[in-house]
Amino acid sequence: MRASAIFCLALLLAAAPCNRAGAASCPADTTETLTIRESTLCLLIDDPTPSRRLLLRTWVERSASIVADYYGRFPAPLAVLSLTSMEGGGVGGGRTTNDSGLRIQVRIGREASSDSLSNDWVLVHEMVHLALPEVGRRHNWLAEGLATYVEGVARAQFGNRDIADVWAEDRHSMPMGLPREGEGGMDQTPTWGRTYWGGALYCLEAEVAIREQTRNRVGLQTALRAILKQTGGYGFERDIDEVLRIGDAATGTRVLDDLYRQIKTTPQATDLDLLWTRLGVPRDPKTQPFDDHAPLAAIRIAITAPHNF
């Protein structure tokens, strides 16, 4: 989950986007640091136990590597990770902010095991937020939708999540992103389902359309890498139209912009059954085989395949 900051005063003085990245070094209370592809992660861990710190450090390093592999680099030169203990096991909620420097806050159960942290999605989701510039509260569906969609794809590419599990969750959850009676377009309906899963559905539809138009040569990942490179990510503010144009230029298509114009103020009820059939995704991907003879089976396979570019 991302928390928007107030627009910088510099926006009133110049047309250029404002850099709100803030801190240039780790805070004084940092317990340890990690270097991920030339980026620095400042860890603030409230548990002094050496074994506990090693467990959390391994979790952070793996999650950061997953995101760095997907984007070609970690999406921020420096970020602070505040890891706070809570009762129980597993991982609690996460939050990414940029009030005075990029910071991710996550709560972790004191009984969290290595296995539960290996299966965690929260930290990868929060780290993906760092790769998209601030596009405004009205477009929060894009920020949350991207983090929801990329988390599964990136972890599958890395080998950290079973491919069938990714498609099973998409098939089960994306119907929550469809508009209900009386709802408007994506920029007009800030409900939880539309924000997270409607945004994720936009990403999947864009992924498929880009690959169809480029004969499966490139996909959404190429667009997102270009957006990060040219905007600098969450430390900056950009207009959504500019962000989508950057992504489209990288793929040589108009998919992101065209799709956004279709859904921004008009509710679109995607035929999900048809989409799953064309991709060869069975009703229950965990127990039923994928259809590798489906029209878009090659695209489905390419989405989660490791990309070395």
C-alpha cells in the first residue's frame, strides 16, 4: 500500500517533476545495511536476537533480489525498511511512504518461520511500489494493481512461487476487479476490489495485448523497466499520461494509453472466461493441466518465464 505525499512546492515553480526522495543516507538508528545491485537498503529491526536478524535479513535480501531481477535493478538507490515485531507468525500489513525519504514499514510475527517468510508476498508487493512514480490519488488503482500483478509474475520468474499458484490466484481474484452496477471507470471507483484487482486486470490485459501486437517479443515488463528508468520511480511525481506514453514507446505500441482511455471513466466488463480460455488457464490451475494448445498459450508461458534482458 502506498501513501501519497503532498505535491512539492517546486511543482508550482517549474514544469519539471519534483524529486521527493529525501534522505541520501541511512538514518542513525539503522541496525544494518544491505547492498542490492548498487542500491542500499537500511534495515531497522526492533529485535536484537542474532538468529532473528539473520532470518529477516535473508527475507529482505531475497525479496529485493526478486524485484531487482524483474526491473533489471532495484527500483530505488536508497530505501529504509522498518521491520516491527508483532504477536504470532507470518507477515502483517505493509506500507510504502515517501514523506521524508523512501520507507517501507512491515510488521512480522515473532514466530514467523523461514518457510512462512519464503512464501511471503507482502514485502515484494511493497518494493514494487518503489518502481512507479507518484501519479496521484485518483490513479491509485495503477499503483496497487501493478504491485498486485507484478508480485506474482516476478516471484514466478525468480522461482519463488509456483506458476500454477499465480494463475490460480488471478483466476479466483480478478473477478473482484470487474465493475459492479452503478460503478464508474477506474478513475472514479476507489473500492478495494477495483483498486487492487481491477488494476491487476488492467496489467494482465495490457500484458497480453502488448505481446499479441509484438508477436510475443516484449511484454509489460519492458514497459515497466522503461518507466522506472525514465522517471526514477516513487521518488518523483509524474502525470499518468506521460508515464503510460513512456511505457508504450518502449514496446512500440499504444496499448497502455489506449486501454487506459477505455477504462478511465467508463466501466468495462472484461470477458474473463474467454481470456482464460485463450490463455489456456484451466478452472483450477492447481489440480488441472494448462492447455498448451490454446491460442495464447505461448504468451501465458512467456509471462512467467525468466527474462534475461
